[in-house]
Amino acid sequence: MSLRTRLMLALVGLPLLLLGLAISLALYQDHGLREAAMENTLSTATRLVAPEMGEALSLDDIAGVQAAANRLMDIPSVRALRLVQQDQVVLELGRLRAEALNVEPPSQGLLTQHYRQWVLTTPITAVDGAYLVLDIDASLLLLATYSDIARGAMILLVCGLLLFLVAFTLGRRLTQPLDDIAHLLDQLAAGRQPHHLPLDHPLELAELGRRVNALIDHQARAREDLQQQIEHATSELQESMETIEVQNIELDMAHRQAVEANRVKSEFLANMSHEIRTPLNGIIGFCRLLGRSSLDPRQREWLDQVQRACDNLMSLVNDVLDFSKLEAGRLVLEQVPVDLQSLVDEVLGLQAPLAQQKGLQLLSLIYDDVPAEITGDPLRLRQIITNLVNNAIKFTDRGEIIVRVMVEHSRHERLTLRISVSDTGIGLSDSQQRRLFQAFRQATAGHSRQYGGTGLGLAISRQLIEQMGGTIGVDSTLDHGSTFHFTLPLTSTASQVRAPELALDQASIFVEEPHGPTHRALLHMLEQWDARVVASPQQAALALEAIAVEELEEGRIGELRARLRQRNCPTLLLINAGLPDVPGLGLPDGSGVLSKPLARQTLAEAVEGALAGARHRPSLPAPTSTPALPPGQPSAPDEALAAVPTPPSEENTSQPPPPSPDTPTSVASLLIVDDSETNRLLLRELVEGPERLVTLATSGEEALALAQQRLYDMVLMDIRMGGMDGVETTQAIRRLSHAWSQRPIIAVTAHVLEHQRRALLQSGMDDVLIKPLDTECLDRLLRDRLGSGLAETPLAPHSTGSDKRRQDTSDADESATPDEALGEDQYRDRSDDQGHDLPDIDIALGTRLAGGREALARQLLASLGASLDETRREIESALAAEDEEALLDSIHALNGACRYCGVPRMALLVETLETRLRSRGIDGVRPLLPTLEQAMTQVERWQQDSGETPLKGPA
């Protein structure tokens, strides 16, 4: 509240308040006096008239009563009168109002006040039961009071105006100097220099003015001092800024040097891993070839040790390359549809051999709300889950490992997926958990020696998950196991409800599984498939029974056979080990063996086949061969299908269905397209058989012409060819007809990275085979696509799952394009690249590559030697024209030809040349060309000395 307002209230409000109180008190007293006077007048008149009226009434003197009543009516305030005797109205003058009509006979005089109406009742003592009622109008009192109030208000108004004029005058004289001082202070606050205040004011204001003037002078001096300080500080700041600018330049140079050093480090890691992978791939390939030969147990044990060391080294190289890519921000994530159920089953199948060796239970629990398909990067999801499951197996000696996949949050097509891997291993302390996800760090220093590993897996998984927008964590208790869990924001491309794989129509199934989580998972799955679980195998149409692998050994297999023969239904045996030789076990008719962990689709096909076989059991002969079980044999998920009966055909239960609905006979037709005669002929030798008819095409144009004339069951397509390449030819064939759009076309190439593999699949290829062809992969492809595989060949010591895992990780690590590869221009010539330690000719190797046929191997080698002269001319022509594309075509064709021949030195040289040519161009391959010429000369000399005839195709 301002001073002026307070002054106005003090000079105007307070006096008016006091005056108003005085006037109100006076009005109240005056009103009371009027009421008392009026009451006294009425009481006196009534006392005087009442005896006279009673006497006249007793004498029946109506005139006397009338005269007495008239004297009362002459009183101004009396409005009406009524004389009552024995409840009879004797006399009534005027008209009584409401309150006067309802009175009781009084015992004495009574005056009742009702705002503007008073009622006076007085008994007539001279006559029994007589009384007088007077209706009195009190309005005159109110009018007099209102008149006094009006006069008081006029007095207050006049006094208020006078007081306001006095207060306004005084306030102006007091507040004007204060306003001037306030205005001056505003100028000071705004940084302006005001004039001094005049001092012609009362004493107090004059003293305030002098102090304000002193403040003005002090402010002026302070402003001058401040200006000098600012100028001094500005000069010092300018000097400091120049110093900081120099330091910033130095810091920026140091930062750039650090970034460059980090880039060089990442390039070095990538280059080294790539350089190591090239000879390492050769070592692994030769180990796999060596494993196909006849070795004594000691040699095979040595070979297993070499392969395990190679696997560990390849895993380390892959981890280092992944880590360097993540640090450099060069890792690109895919967004393609992913079936999580199949992905998790595949991961567990690949890790199953390690878990089975330790007797661990592996189980995947995919919750029902997880969509059938999500959109994400399947390669990186597989890498993360594989790493977590592998760690769980590594640090768990007994118990179980469970992978759970559930939807944590979902809205429309967006969902947050939670994946956890639980184990019953050694667990982690709080301090170990805090440093767990750091690079090159394990829980304790002794873990790397005891369990192996580099400490990069979890760091890479964390960075991958964070790049996908998720988080990873761990819940663990020391000595009680761990649960690693991560969440990922993903999108769903399919319905939220996964369709059941089977509809069993209440088929009765008996389940015997001692492992609790697996038992509950089986019951839930059977419930989804509309099966009815029964308590006894005698009541069931099918039995699922988990047994120890020892029950399949020679000494105990008889008990198992006897128990199974007592049942009226087929039995699927569930073992936590690799699959045995099922026909050799001599199990009862319709029974089979499944290897845990159980893939959902594998179990569905096995149950369907067993139930269908039970319906046609009379037509199935019982096996009679003897049991043979290698207990340590690892298993891959695809092998499980071979151990269970398949549903027979409706027409003939003893014959398998034809491989293709479009081929009326069991002979499948294949088209092999390759511009290298050696490759074409070797593929024909490997694939052709009684169940397959092979047609050869030397170019994309010829393949297109053949495809227009005939519909083949499968096409094996080379990628780099003159004219139309493999991709163009595939797309042209796909456009021929709807039937061709459904036929499998497989890319066969000698040099493909992961991003190139994805590009081939997106361009219309159904699968990719890498030269030299792995006969196991080729056999699996033919079985999946055509229903029949290759002729039986010796297997390598390690399982397909292990080879597949190595191939997947190798492909994943080379996902950068050659132009993007880190530090490709820093490659150095090394003697290992030139293959000085490898032989020029290796007939034994060529024989293994040719499927064990030495004559074919010699013919292939002779064909290669005969084609080298033309290859040399093509290379020289491309070098002379500086035509990098033509040179790459020639080197790639030579690389493909060397893949099938026993020329290890030239094969390594050509592989190195193609890698360098893709990454560094022509200048990067020139140093190796003389060495290549020497190797080609050695092959030509062998061809001349041996006199072998090159292999020729059909006319």
C-alpha cells in the first residue's frame, strides 16, 4: 500500500468512521426514546379510558362505550379498535390487521411489537371476560428514524468531502518530493546521470534530498572506477582469449591426433583380423578335408585339437573385428522379418553339443504373446543370444539353461521384447557384475584361463543391444546362477498370435519327462496342439519319454526294447545327447529318438509322423539291425528329423513322396550354369545320379534359352559370368512364368561377403553355396529342396553345426563392403599370402575335393592346366588396359576353378588376389602376379608331364 493511500485512509477514513459511529449511536438512542414515548402515551390513554369503557359497558351504555373508543381512535398511531366480551365483539372501529386478530384474553395489559404493527390488549376489569384490543401503526416511528438516518448521511458526506480535500492537499505536498526521488533513482538504475534534487522542502525531505544527491555523486564516481576496471579487465581478457585460442588449436590438434590414432587402431584391428582370417580359413578348410581321410585315433585327436584351436582363434578374430566396427560406428543393422522361434531353436541346436557333453538341460520358452514374425537384424540377434547361451554353458557345470522370450510392452505394431538367459552356474558377486560389460574384462582374472574367452563377447553384445535401442542387465547371486536379460524395441510384421503347428484333435499322448521346466513346456505345447495328455502309455496313441543316454548302450538296450514292446503305441525317446544310429538300435516299430533341446517344428513333425505311422503300422517292417551309439556324437537340429518316422503317403506307405509335384517320376532335373568348364563338370560329377538328371549351361544366355524350353526342379547358378551374370539371368528366368518364380535357384560363388549374400537373396536367389562346395551343405540343400541327398561320404570330425557357426560368424564379420573395409590400403605383402609353404600340386587333396575319385581329380587338374594359357592372356590384356572389372572376372573365374582342384598354393594366391583386387584395386595385386605366374607354370608343367587328358563335357 502506497504512502498516499495510507495518508488518505488516515485523514479521511478514520474521522469518517468515528463520525459514523457517533451518528449511529445518536440515531439509535433517538429511536429508543420515540418508542418509549409512544408506548407511554398508549399505556396512559388505555389506563384512563378502560375504566370508563368498563363502566359504560356494565350499564349497557353503548354511546358511552362509543365515546370512550373514539377518544382512543383520536390517537394518531391507533389504527383500529375492538372491544370483546365473552368472546363476542361488542364494538369494532377500523379494520384489525393480521397480528391483532389472533390474540388471547389478557390477564393484564400487554403490548406486542411486530415491526410496523403493534398490538395492545388490555382487560376491562369492571366486566368479566371483557378486554380491549388496539391495532397500532408504528410506521411513524420508522419514518422518523429514516429521516434521521438521511440527515446523518448528509453530514457524513459533507464531512468526507472536506476531509478528502484536506488529505489530498497534504498528500500532494508530501508525495511529490518522494515521486521526484523515485524518478531520480530510476534514472540511476538505468545507468543515466540525473540532476541533483532541489532542497526547498520541509526539514525531513530536505535531509533525504541531500542523501540522494550524495548517492548520485557516489554513483558517478563508482561508474568511472568501473569503466576503468572494465577497460583493464578487457585488455587482460583479450590476452587470455589469445592464449586460450592457442591452447584450443593445440587441443584440437591433439584431439585429431587421438581420433586418428583410434582410427588407425581400428583399421589395424580390422586389417589384422582380415589378414589372419584368410590363412585361417585355409587352415580350417584343409582340416575339414583332412578329416575326411582315413586317420588313426591319435591323428584324429590331434586334428580335433587343431580344429578347436582354429575355432577359438576364429572366434577371437571375429570378436576383435566386431568390436573395432562398433567403436568406429561402421556396423549397419538390417531390418528384415525374423522368426524368433526358429532363431532361438537354431541357436540352441548349435550350442547343444557343448551342453550335452556337460549333461546340461537346454530349453527355450517362447511365450504365446510373442508374434510369429518381428522386424530386426537376425544375424545380430543370433550373435547376442549365441553369446549369452555360450557363456551360460561355459560357466555352468550342472543344472539347466533356459532361454525365455516374452513381450514386455506392446502397442499396435510396436513392441518391446524381453529375452533372458538363465543358468544354474557359478553366479556373480556385486563387484563382478559392475565390471562385467567392459571390453576385455571377465568376472575374475582366472576365468580366462579356466573357461577361455577374451572378455569381448558381453561388451559387443551390450553395444549391439544399445545400437538397437535396447538395454542389457544381469541378475545374479554368487554360487546360485545368473540371469542375463535384455530388451529390444521392435516392430511386428505378423499377427500377435502364433498359429499352432499341429491340430491333433484330442489325440491321447503320454509324457514322461523328469526335468520340470521341460515337462511343463511339453504339456503347454501339446495343449496348444489340441492333444489330450494321459497318465499311462497303455491309454495313449503316442508316448514321449525322456531317458538317460546310458539306456541306449549295449548292456541296457534290451530292457528298453522290452519296455517299449509292451506298449500299444509308438514312443518318441528324448535324450540329452547326440543322435545315435537309430536303425541300429532295434527299437520297436514306429518308435524314434529325438535329441534335446527340442525344436518346436522338429517336435511337431516328429509327433505328426509318429501318429501317422501308428495308423499305418501293419505296413512298416520292424528293424532288425544291432545297436550302435557313439555317446559323444554331437547333433544338429536338422538331424533330429532323420531319427523319427515320417508320415507315409496315402497311396503307398512304403514309398516316399515324389520330390516335386511337377515331376511325374522320381528323377529330378537340375540345371548347372557356370562359365568355367571345370566347375561345371565337377558339379555334374558331384550331383548327377540315378535320382537326378543334370543339364549344363555355359552362360546366362544359354541358361535362359534352356529355361524357356523346360521347367527344371533346381538351378545352380554361378554369379560372375561374361554377358549376363548370375543375378541378371536369375531375374530373367523368374519373369518367364509363375512356375519359374517358385523354383529354387541357388547361387554358387567363390567369394561372397555377408552383405553380398543378402543382396543375392534379395535379388531372387533362394540360397547361396560357397566354393569349394561343402558336400554336407550340398547334401542338406538337395535333401531340403529335392528330397534326396548325395551319395554317402565320410564326415569331418566336427559337426555341421560347428561348421555352420564358423561360417555364420565369418560372414558376419566381413559384412562391410570392400570399399568400406577398414585399412585395406594398409595390407602388406607376406610370405604366407604367396603360399611358399604349400605344394603346387596335391593329388590327395584333389581326390577329396572330387568326392574320393582320383581319376576325376586328375582330369580336373589337367583341365585347369589346359585353360591357364587363355587365363594368362585375359589377365595380361586386362592389366594392359587397366580394366579392373575384366581383371576381376578373370581372377574370379580362376579362383572358382582352383577351388575344386588339388592346387593349394595357387588356390591361396588367387583367393588373396581377388580379396586385394576388390579392396585396393589393380595396384594392390601387381606384387603377387609374378608368384601367380610361377604357380601357373608349375601346373602347366605337371599337365604336360602327366599326359592327363582334360575332362570334356557331353557333346
